[in-house]
Amino acid sequence: MKPDSTKLLPAQIRERLGVAQEEVGWRGSGHLTRVRGDHDLNPDIMPKGPLKLASVLVPLVVRPDGISVLLTKRTAHLQAHAGQISFPGGGIEECDIDAVACALRETEEEIGLHREKVEIVGRLDTYVVRTGFQVTPVVGLVTPPFELQRDEFEVAEVFEVPLPFILDPRNHERRVREDFGGLKREFWVMPYRDYYIWGATAGMLVNLYEVLRDGR
């Protein structure tokens, strides 16, 4: 009988992410051949022009009562994605040797989680955001105890969502709204308590669900 995918252990997460990486030739700093993004649900909104490279950390916190996903809520005054739920991360800079280095650096800067506390176990599919970013989601296991010190200018709140919630497809919703210019846009949503997780973050979490469900 196949084990319950909503009650995964760290070893199972390492294994299932490892299977996914082998299928697409992951070598630690390369690129997956699979690319997904906002255009999956909206084929007509592929961004034009060169894409800006970015990466995010998908932190899976290993607590005694289970694993959770750490997320941030951006401050309301930011020019881009104000007030939205996101993973810690940002644009790749010259000082970053690869996407992993960028994700770890940005995580330290945004929420004060030191890289020594993060065990990188793989990555998800490249995600193209319609605003012109090509994002590499890097998955890491985080084992307490650890201290956080958020950047109050960028991060309003840091919170955790139980991994079983993410791995339950009943919590994955597809919604439609009218965008600027009267165009309708479809997107993923995962409402959790008072948090409205949507867009690219929700899309990456759907990808995490697919990988951890069966290693694909």
C-alpha cells in the first residue's frame, strides 16, 4: 500500500524530490527542462522580452508534530506585489554563483534565517511570472531551533502552513478575475485561515504537491 503522502517524513521528501530531479537531469546548479508559469492557465499572457532571473527558497520546517511550509507576507507599501504571500527570495545578483546561493542570500536578508539551518534537497520546476521573471524554486529542509529577524521594510509577517494542507488537493482552487484592460485571468488559490495564497506562490505549491505526491 502506498504511504499517505500527506504525512511525509524528511527522508521521503528527499527521496521524492530526488526522483523528480533525476527525471529532468538536475545536477545541483543546472536548469530543469520543465517550465511552468502563469501562462499554464492563461496561454495568451506570456511575458515579452528578456526575462529577469530570480530564485526563491521553499522552506519546509521539520517540527516534532509535523512538517510545515514557511511563507512571508509582503508589506503593503512595496511597489511590487504589495501585501501578497510569497516565499523568501528575489533577483539573482552578480554575487550569486547560482540560484541556490541567491535563494539562501535573499532568505537571510528578508527573514534572518541563516543558511546553516537549511538543507537543500532539490528544486521545483522553473516558474515564469507574467511580470517578466523566471523563478527557480529551491526546496530546503529547516530543522528547529532557529531564530528569525524579518526585514520590516519588506516583510510584514512570517508564518507557517502545515504541509498536509498543501498536499490535500481539495485546498487547491482555480479562480478567475478580470484583470487590467478587462482581460480575464485564471489563477491558483489556496486560502489558509486569514491568508490568501494565490498566483505564482500558489502555482509553485501545486508543483510541490505534484512532486511530493508521487515523486513526479
